[in-house]
Amino acid sequence: LPAFYANIVLLNVSNLPFRLQKLKEMFISKFGSAPKFYVRAPGRVNLIGEHIDYCGYAVLPMAIEQDILIAVEPVKTQVVQLANTNSLYLDFSTSVSNIQINKTKPQWHNYFLCGLKGIQEHFGLNNPTGMNCLLDGTIPPSSGLSSSSALVCCAGLVTLRANGKTLSKVELAEICTKSERYIGTEGGGMDQSISFLAEEGTAKLIEFSPLRATDVRLPSGAAFVIANSCVESNKAATSHYNIRVMECRLATKLLSKSKGLDWKKMLRLHDVQTKLGVGLEEMLTIVEEVLHPEPYSTEEICKCLGISLEELRSQILSQNTQDVSTFKLYQRAKHVYSEAARVLEFKKICNEAPANAIQLLGELMNQSYISCREMYECSCPELDRLVDICLQFGAIGSRLTGAGWGGCTVSMVPTDKLNTFLKNVRKAYYQTDVQRLALEKNSLFATKPGRGALVFVEA
């Protein structure tokens, strides 16, 4: 892929789009000088393929219109000053050559620092450029639409541009995936990949090792509607997400050992399938044969692997899962292998476009949701209620999207029923609750596949 600067958009200085013009004016008011460039990175909605990217399996997201936008001025002092158009997010400044990221407090500026540090370390920058940055975001925070990863990606691209470096989109995505782990989130790379690789008008099948993206044309007779449950879910602030990552890793170890593989080198459920050279259906059969539905204690895991508790903690468990006493391996592995199969089937239906494509895709989304709720246990009562409402008022398929435990649903709705659907969901879910009603404006909307990250420079 070409260097990222193929994606620079030149803007006529006398005719800046309204949002950029407003951001520029606020920047001048804040810092006393004008920004030299702007960087945008979109949020995303994952249509299907939940909690499987970190297991090595393909996912099927698309970029959305909502984004993170940053106005930037490189400066001679080695200081990065961060400000936000939203007064809820406090200003922050730090030495650009001594980046410290506090994992215990997932504050907004720490996500910027992840992207900054990732680029600095990749290039070994000994004398990095200081910057003044003003951020504006339209992605609802902690909604499962990837606001945090969009910020990491935006910061990575800001740092790249400010320091006069170039990378391909794929390289940027991989660096930003790794650097988000500085804040303690063991993500798999979907969010960062779609943020850079997205193209307007098409969803993408994102595959890993090596990273690649394939266009997936969605059916024209359906709209995808995002509905926010208004329950915030922050991956870095809770243990749910990282425990699931570890449960999948432990399932990988036990399945590998049962099949005589070198289990110490196996990290992802996809690795087991690759080594065995079998299909996803056969992997589901192996899960039934090898793993039991009851939770595994750390003692039982140690016995199965023939290691001590100390070895388990030091060699396998992550820092934030050291104190977990039981893990559900059967349920997590079953979800991952079945969800991976649903992603491939979803893409196949989109490519072949049979007459009943919308019905078939809706069924896959519904199956995905049930598996997320029952096997992966990443739903919550509000998401369950919202999915029920969406299906009741005409959605062909509806499911949670993002990590879960709050955040959003995505529903596939026939275009001729869209307006009625939006009206009824608004009435049934948002207008029955004062808190939700206050957030309603940005909580329910139809979306189309958007474009990936961009650099804007005034011509």
C-alpha cells in the first residue's frame, strides 16, 4: 500500500468546512496561533464478528461518520499540549520525550499518548517534535463505537505528520494496535485496522496475520441502524474484557495440549485450527470433546497443563488477571469458533446476493447476539431490552456491537421501514427514561460505510 500521505486532502483556506473552521477559531483562541494541519479518524460499527479479532479471526466492520478530529501545530518546545472542545475533558500537557501512561486511570489524554508513544518508539525518535493539539469528537464515549481506538489512531497519524515520517496504512494500523495496549487493553486490531483501511461505500472483511482488508458490498435494500443503550462500557476501566481475552488464551492452551501440539507456543484459538488443519465445524466438535461447560479453577488448569500456579501466573496470565480464580473456557471457545464461521457466511451471502440475502444476514446477526449473550456473557439487561425492541419494530437482525456490557446495538432494517422503525424505537426505549431522553439526539441513527483516516492541509 502507498505511504499514508497519498491520503492528504488539500482544503481551500477561504472555504474551510464549517466544523474545521470552528475548530480553527477555537485553536487560535486557545493557543494564540493557527493550526498547520488537521487529522481525522473515524469510529466504527462491527456488523458481525465480536470478540474474535484477538483470537486471530476475521471480522466485518465498517467506518461510520462520527469521528475524532484534531487540529495540530508543531512547536519548537518539546512539550505536547492537549485541549478538548468538550469542557468535560481537562487540558493536559507533558514532555514529549518522557511519555508516562497511567493504566489505572483511562483518561482521554492517555489514549492520545498511546498513539504518540507508538510512533515515537517505532522510529526511535530521540528528538520528537512538540505539538499543540485541540481535539473535537463526535463518537459517543464508551459506546462500543471505538472512540478510544479512533483517538489512538488519530494521535498516531498526528505524530507521524508532525515528525515528517511516512508509513503505509497497514503499518499504521499495526503500530496503533500495539500501542493501545500501553493503556492495558489487550485488543486484537479490528478497530485500528478499519479506522485506517475503511473506504466510503463498502464494509470490510478484516483479516489478520498478515493484515488485509477486502471489500464487502452490503445489500441495497437494508439500512444499518445504531442504537446506544446509554450504558457506558470502557474496556480499560473494567476487567471483563481482559478476562475474556485470557479465557480464550487458556482454552487455546488446553485444546493444544489435548491434541499433542506445542501448547506453550500457542496463543490464539485460530492457531489451534491452523496447526490441526481442520475446519471450524470440526473445531466446535473438538471443543465439545475436550472442554467441559463448568468453570475451570486455576488449580484444574495447572493440572491439565502440568504446571505450577506460579508458572501459570508468571508465564500465561496477564497482570490484570492474576487474581481471577475461575475461567469459563468451553463457552468462550464455542462462541469464537461459531462466530468466526458466521463472519465468513455473512461475507459469502453479501458476495452472492441471493434474493433472500437480507433475511439470511439478519439470521446470522441474531445468532451472533445470542452467542454473545449466552456463551460470551458480554451483554447487559439494557442491551437485551434494546435488541428485543429493535426486533419487535421491524429489524431483520439485531445484535450488540463492540465489546458489550453496555454500548450500542446494530440492527439491519429494510429501507422502506426505516422511518417507522426509528420513530417506534425512539418512543419505546428513549422516551420512557429521562436520562436516555437527554442523550437521544446522538443515540439513534442510520449509518452508511464511511471513509478511513485522513490528513487535512489548508491549500
